[in-house]
Amino acid sequence: MSKIIKYILLDILRNKIVVAYTLFLLAISLTVFSLEDTPQKGLLSLLNLILFIVPLVSIIFSTIYIYNSSEFIELLVSQPLKRNSIWFSLFGGLAGALTLAFIIGAGLPTLIFEHSTTGGAMVLMGALITIIFVAIAMLATVKTRDKAKGIGLAILLWLYFSLVFDGLVLFLLFQFADYPIEKVMVGVSALNPIDLGRILILLKMDVSALMGYTGAIFKDFFGTQKGYIISVIVLVLWIVLPFGYSIKKFNHKDL
């Protein structure tokens, strides 16, 4: 299994798209930190870019790579190898390469300019979100054999988590403005890894006051060490559950 992971990892790291993605993140990160007055302002600006770009690249690239590797996957399946090992290897190679690209492109500049717990939390959240959307991409590809439908599903999932989910939450807040649903929003935020990551970084930067009463509710829960650990566990579940279901589907899939 380690040989397959190594082969996939090196193959992805040589990919021009991944190299361009790394250089783009590096250029954006250095530019943002250079233009802002303080590292915290740079971190806040970079956060919005990371939470938009990283999930998009992770899910689209992973989806296309898996479809383009269909013949390679069929070859591996024909060998005396367990399907679990093949799927784990593919996931490990994709997640490892894209996470490394993120760390080099955005993680290192963040730690250089903002070498604090906030900067470290930012790098951790970015890495987890990268792996989460690789797992979601693998689930999308195993659900359908058609490449166009798979890529379309991946794009729809990214749109839902990045844009549509926030719109639905705002709609609920307006509709139930007369009711005390702020605590419910704490649970709802766990249904979107992007929103959860954003909340955790904003609380680490101590700008929850900008979020009003809801921000105070979030700070009471997510601002504690216990809340932070629970949040990281929820993000890990966002990796385990989609990937675990994709393994189950792949084991019974007729290639």
C-alpha cells in the first residue's frame, strides 16, 4: 500500500495544476500579508480566500484525477490487492499531495508572518478542510460512473457548502428572528465544515464581538478548550464519514 501511495503522491506533486495551485497560494499569501498593516488583518483577509479557493481546488482536482485514473484503478483491482488498500492509497496520495501544496503555499507564509496559536490554528483548519473535500470528492466519484455527472456533483457540493448553506442559515435566522435559536445555530454550524472552520479562526482572532449576540453564544462554546476539541473532532468526522461510506460503495462497485 505504501508503494501505491508514494507513486500517486509523486505523480500528483509533478502535476502542473498542483504546482500552479501551490504558487498561486504562495503569491496570494505573501501579497496579503505584505499589503495589510498588521499580521492579524492579513490573516483575516487570507481566511476568506482560503475558505473559498482550497475547497474548490481540492474537490474538483480530486474528482477529475480519480476519473482520469480509472484504468489505473481497474489494473490495481485486477491484482491480488484488497479494494480497501487501493482506495486508502488513492485517498492518502490525494490528501497528502494537496495538503502539502496548501502548507507550502499558504501554511508557511502564515506561520512566518503570524507565528502564534492563531496562525497554527489557521494552518490546521486549512489542512483539515483540504482532506475533508478530498473525502467528499471520493464519495462523489464512487456514486456515479459518468465523469460529467461526477464533476457536476462535485461542483454542486462545493456551491452548497460555500454559498447555499449560508443563504439557508440566514433565511432561517430571518424567519425565526423572534425566537431564541442562537444556541441551535451552534449545532447547525457543525453541518458545514467551512463555516465551522471560519468560526473557530474568528474566535481565535477574538473578533467574535463583530458577530453580535450570536458571536457571544459561539464564544461560550467554541471559545473554550473543550469546544475547540469537539470542533476538531467534528471536522475529523467530516473526513471519516464520507470516506468510510465511499469505501463501502467502492467495495461493492462493479468496475
